[in-house]
Amino acid sequence: MRSLPGTPIDRLLTAMLLIGPVLYLVADALYATRGWDDPAAGVVHVLGAAGYAFVLLRLVTWSDGMPAAVLLVVGVLGVAGNVAYGFDTIHVSLGDTDLVDATGAAAGLIKPLGLCFPLTLLVAAFALRRRQPGWVVAVLAVAGVAWPVAHIANVGWLAVLVNAVLVATFGAIALAAGRRTPVTDHPLTQPA
């Protein structure tokens, strides 16, 4: 999957490298300061998780072969799990059952899908290893390990730190991508 540099889709996907992670950073800051059952955090969480769907698409456009295919599958499942966790927070904030801690289908679905989100960061590190600087690959890999530690154990400061680092990393990637020149000699950009 490719997007032509300089096209509206390309610019949107690159912008989402910053928007998605910033939304998620706000969500985790709200969780850290207001509690893991805060409804506002849950709403921003869902929006940030949806934003990460666009981050996933951007990263897939910069990947090739089997790593790109694996990234796409694991990433879509991870985004679904991440969104589900956000809706679970909203559900709990209304005084309802915590679906993640319940038995049965809800927990059996949400937890494995949720773990696919940090796995997405690890797969992205592997898929981008030849196209991004080594420090980007290392940050994505470390974030993929630290993410579940912070979120499963509800360690607010660590969750905020991981997301702040991801904002800085994806922001740097977006800035570097924005400095590239658009393709003007591609057949799809030529008048018919």
C-alpha cells in the first residue's frame, strides 16, 4: 500500500502521526490525574485509539512485504481492542460492570485484542527497521514493551511518559516526512 507524496491522503496520514498520539497522551494524562474510570478520559481514549488507526495506515504505507501485512492485521486488531478498552472505561464510569474484569466473551475478546495494540508497536519497529532511523525503531520497540506494563498495572506516570515519548517520536517522523518533496513525475499525477 502506498500513498503518493503531497496528496491529501498523504498529508492527512502524516498529520495523524501527531494528532493520534497527542489525543492518547491527553487520555492517559486524564487517567493519571482523575482515575482509570474517568468518563472524559474514556471519551478521549476512544478518539485517540481511532487516531492510531490512521497512524497504523501511515506506517503500513512505509512498509513492504510480509512485515507490512502482519502490521496491518495486528494493528487493526490492536486498534479494535484499544477502542474497546476506551468504551469499557465509559461503561464503568456509568456504574456498570467492568467488562474487562468480567468473565466470558467480553473479557475473552477485549483483553487479547487490547494486547495487540502494544504488539503493533513492536511489529511497526520491525517493519520500519530499514526505513526509519535506529532510534525510532528502538523507541517503538521499548514503547511496545512499556505500554502493557503501564496500562495493565495502571501506572499513570509510566503511561503518560510512554505516550509523551511516542508523541515526540511520531512528531519527529511527521516533520521529516513533511520535508520530503512531492512526486511530480508519477504517472498518476500527470494530466490525462
